[in-house]
Amino acid sequence: MNKNLNINNYKYALVLVDVKNMGTRTFSYLIDDNLKNKLEIGSCVVVPFGSFGVVCAFVVGFSNYLDESIKAKKIIDVISKNPLFDLKYLKFLERVSNYYICDIKDVLETALPLEFLKQPCKMIYLVNFDYDKSKYNFYENKFLDLIKLEDEYKIKSSILQKRLKIKSVEFSKIIAKLKRHKLILIKYEIENEKQKAKTKIVYSVNEDYLKLIKDENFIKTNKITKRQKEIIDWIKENPLLTLSEICESFQTSNATIKKLVALNLIIACEVNVFRDALSVFKDVETESLYELNSEQNDVYNAIRQKFANPNYKFDPILLHGITGSGKTEIYFKLIYDTLKSGKNIMFLLPEIALASQILKRLIKKFDKNIVAIWHSSISEGEKYDIWQKITPIKNLGLIIIDEEHESSYKQTNPAPRYNALVVAKQLAKIYEINLLLGSATPSVETYYEAKNTDNILYLNSRFNSAKMANVNIVDMREEVFKTRGGFFSIPLIKAIEDTLSKKKQAILLINRRGFATSIQCLACGEVIKCKNCDIPLIFHTNDNTLKCHWCSHSEKMVDICPNCGSNAIKPTGFGTQRVEIITSKLFKDAKIARIDSDVMTKKNEHIFILNEFEKGNIDILIGTQMIGKGIDNKNVTLSAMLMADLCFTLPDYKAQERGFQLLTQLAGRSGRGDDEGNVYFQTFNPDFFVIEAASNQSYSDFYKTEIETREAFDYPPFSQLIRIILSSTNNLMVNRAINEIGFKLANIINTKGLNDYIQILGPNPCIIPRLREQYRYHILIKNKLGEKGHNIVGAFIKSIKTPNNIKLTIDVDPFDII
């Protein structure tokens, strides 16, 4: 119960309701006396709502006053056993809603375990089996008999009425009568087919067993054998085993156990089964924390001092350490300290592959039972069990966000399109939680903020004095003629051969999935495109299909050009599949594996591959950007970016930053042990300043040039970007709508005299103008007025009304403008 809040003192509850065509709003409801001890801020309740019948809502406040003209209805029931949020958390969710200019409903759906405000189900429970059938008519008895057939003796009201084949009026009369006779109980529940507790039946000895077993008459009458007594004694020593486990261990039959249950000598009970997402790590051996070196220890102590400073305002502290400098070991020391103080830790990582690697290291250092993981690849059942076990996470003392620069922290769909970093900052402020960010290549915005607030600490040396890898820039303008258009340069081929001869391992990165990036007709130039999107289809050789990586459309590979009928169809470009095939031909004796999202469709496949790579059972690992970070394998002495220029092809203000980060992170995978590492960047633009900065592993060189460009063009951190996107299958209508929105917004900004502070770019077609059969247009807003400008733009956006066939998308702080 919320402290200092006595519900008995209040008459009304203020609840948050979401209904179609009305949006998310609050309404007051009377609190029935029998519910007062159950209600708290954050309770999920069932309330009547006009023609919608009953709906779910969340309690957000209490009062004793209501306008006399309003006749308040009563809250029907409380669904949640425990409140799903408190006042502080509600304040946090409201801030997220305001910042990302979306309904709080969208935020709640993301933040809470239930599908927010989903239509509740009216459930009927049979609670009394001792009744005289003669007192009830045919339909009433059938009503009760149908419930008896159900598991747990409960049934959904709508299903029961359908089976009885009677009208609603008659059905309601039966319910009323059986309730008066205390035969049934009505409850409201939220149905969630995907997330349910998993249970099993286990057996234990009845507490009255000793009395019964001494009764000679009982033993003789029921023919209890010596063998059966031995089974009972064994179950007493080994309780809570399943039927199959008992039968297998004691070499007995199901019938024997069921007989003992029938005689009440042993009892069966249902228990929950925890679906452990960490079972794959059950054989991991524990080890103590590493001793920090002098530089790490200085940084560790400096972080602790900042956290302990009375003037610390829970702003993010940035740990900027070069690749291989041992940032993770500092994380572990801080985790140890936080656990020792009795508080919990939230550790965020950007990708599943990286999370799995760090998770294994966490389990080595700490008890597996205090670690839980949450990501999209664990099952719905595992998510359910983890949520029941650890959430809502209370008593947080530390939030760590590793690789804070990663775009994976930004959710693109659905709303709220939040960045976990921004949300964590809000959470840390409200709950007073220490917040640590880490990266070898921090985002320009994060570095700028940390530098200007003196909240930055550096690790400039590799752990155990390992040397930085040698970076080689290969000019493909020359190599392309030597290799006849191949994408393996001669220097790289020689480097791989040398690596393999020394029994070392290599990482090859190409940031494209599939076999070929497009299929083109050499006769007419036609490129085979997705029928739903204005982008080329990608050829996947393993199943001979063309796939769209945006909408998942796929079709069989074509032999004839659909435009001119020619058979001069040729795959162009290359992806991970093609690199894997060519690599296996060039290095026939090498053991090769590939990691990309095509491979990761099988659960835990990435963990298996990375474990095999760590054990040395894989010589060459090929993959997309997910293998360019986090791999800490001391036997890797070669890493290569096969086509560095692909990092900079998107017309996006963050393209240079993302390219530098990926190249630098990849370079950091090599030479982390005693052996010297080598890195190869293959490029057609060797003098590009980003490639030069990455080859020198110099973040400062990159930042100096990039921050000047950002300031010159008013891009973050010198402005906040807000993107308005309209999409529809009707091109003419959506074009007209976006222009109308652009005109109205420009008029408001102009009227307020804010043209120099709130800039409007567009409306324009999106870079990909058609996606998933939707024509797309956007407006990009540069806000240089901070919170004031955000509020002006936000108020305008909330006033936008669009027809049902036009989708409005708002993206605050977009990571791309595609």
C-alpha cells in the first residue's frame, strides 16, 4: 500500500481509460466498500463505460469531490493482485509520453506486463458443488454442468451463453439466481494466451501417512504391500517429483502411484515451473573478479567519488575507454559494490549477440540465480516467468548502458519511439539512480554533453598492456583490377592465410545480408524490386529466393527479365552469404561460420556459434555489424571490413558517425591477447577523414571535424530533431495532407517570430518513398529552443487530425531520416 495514503478516507478513484475515438482520458468512479482494501495507485480495475460495456483502467489518484451534475458509477472489480506502478513511476511515464509526443496509453503498453486496457473477460467460477439439482430448472442445471467440464471449474461468460443457446436476458437471470444461492462467483480477468504460468503435477506424502500406515486394518483392507511402503518412504525423502520421475527412479508403474493417491497416502499438487532463459549457461564455471590495473582502478575510484558526491544530480557519467581497455571489468566492480549495498542493477546492452557474451561473463562472476535476461529472442513463457520474478525492478542503485552510442537502443516502431538512453536519464533523475554510460566511440551528443558537464572519464590503454592492432587501409581502386572485380584484395587474402597458418582466428565483416544486394538485367538495366517497396530485392542463395529486408516479402529467383524477357539476369553486389561461399572456396581447410539475422532465427544459435568461436572450433567468423562489437577473444588476430564504403552510403546526417563507430569497434576485436593484431579496411575512398580517423583509432580527430559540421548545419547536439511522417496507399491524398500540415506549422512558427529557432525542412518524399505499399512523406523540424520549442511543436502535433487511411508517425530524436 502506498505510504501515507489511506484509501478509506476517499470516496472516488480517478482512473485512466482508453476507448476508441476518445483517446486516453481520466474519469472518476465510486469506490465500493469491499474494494477499499484492494485499491492502490497503479491498480488495474474493471469499470463500466457506456456502450463499450466494461473496460479495464488504471487507478491514478483519489478524491472526495465531484461535480454534482456527474453521477459516478462504481468500480466493478480489481484485476491486479499488486499495483503495476506507483506515483513516481506514473510521473516518469508521463514525462516519456510528453517527450515523445504520444499517448500515455502507448507508453503504458510498452512499460507494463499486461496489454493495457484490453477488454476484460467476464469469468464464471463454480464455487459450491453441494446443491440439490431438483431446485433448479433444465437450463440452470446445464449451466452448472457445463462449468464442471472446464479446467479449474471456470468458463468465459460469452462462451457459456453460446453453449446454452439462450438470450442475454435469460442468461442474466440464471447468473443472478445462482449468485444469490452462492453457487457461482463472477470475476473479471484479462486474457493473455501467450503469457501463462507453466505448471506441473508433483507428489508428496500425506501428513497423516504415519497414522494410516500403523492401522493394520487399513493396510489389510487396501492390500498395502511392502514395496508400496518403500515407495511412500522414498517419496517422503524425495518430495515434489513428477509421476514420470518417480516411476523412472523407483522402477514402478503409473498405476501403483495413482493407487496410493486414491488412498490418500500421497497427494498430488500443481506447482509453477520457472522457464529458465539462462539454462543454456548451466555448466558455466564461476570465477572471481579480476584485479583492476592502475588506470582502471583510478577510473573506478573516480566514478565512485562522483556517485558519492552530495552535489551529484544523477546525470550520466561517461566512461570513454578505447577498445580492449577493460571497461567491463570496471562495470563488474561497480555491480559488486551495488549488490553489496543491497541494491539492484539494470545493465543494458544493444544487441542479443553482445548481451549473450556479457551475460556469460556476468554468470561467471556472480550467482546465476540473481541474473535475469530480457530480449526479443526469449520465449513468451520465459518473459512471463522473468516478469513475475524480477519486475517491476525495485531498489535500483545503478544503471549501466554499454555501447551507449548504438542505434539499437532506439525503438523505431511502434510508439513510443523512445531511446533507452533518454528514458534511462529520466528514470535516474526521478528515482535518484546512479547512471553510467560506456563506449569506445560515444555518440557525438553524449560526448558533447559529458565534456561540457565534466562528467567524462577516460581509459587510454588496453588491459594487460596489449597493443592496439595495426590498421591497414587497402585502396580497392587499385586492387579491383588485380582481383578482376573480386571483393577480397590480395593483401587481405595473404593476411588470412598467415592468420590461419599460425592457428589464429579471423573476423570478416560485411554489413549486408544475403548473397547479392540486387538482381539486374544486363540487357535493359531493369533492377528487380519489391512489389511493396521502392527498393531492390536481395538474393538469398540458400533457398534461391529474392527477399525484401523491409517488409519480408519473398519470391522465387527469376531466370527471365520481367521487363524485356531477356535471360541476361545477374546478381550484383554481395552480402554475407556470398562472402561465406567465396571464403570457403579461397580457404578450403578453414572452419567457417556466419552470424547475421538470417542465422539467428533458431533460438540460441548465436550463443552456440559464439561459444564455438571462443573455443577455437571456428577459424573465420563472417557476419554483419553484430560481430563488430563485444567479442573478446584473445585468439583473434585479424579483423577486416570488406567494403568500408557501405558504412557511408545512406543520405543521413549520422552516417559518418555510425561508420566511424563500426570501423573503430571492429578494429578493437583484433589483438586483444599476447599476439599482435591486424585490421584491414577495404575502401574506394582511402582519404576520407572518417576512415583515416578510424585507422588511427582517434575519436578526437573524428569528433573535431564532425562537431564543426553539426554546428554549421544545426544538427544535434545543436538542435533537437522531430520528424513528422505521413503514409498511405493513396499517394495523392497523403501528398495533399503533408503539404497542409507543413503550411499550418510554418504559419504558427512565423506568427510567433521563431523562424530562426525552429526550422522546418520539407515537406518532401521520404528517401524510401514507398514502403510496405505505403507512399511516404515527411517534415523534419530542427528545434533550437529546447523545452519551449518542443512544447510548441508538440502542441501542434497533438492537434493534427488525419483521415483513417493516412497514418501519422512522430519520431523525436530520429536515428535516421530514411
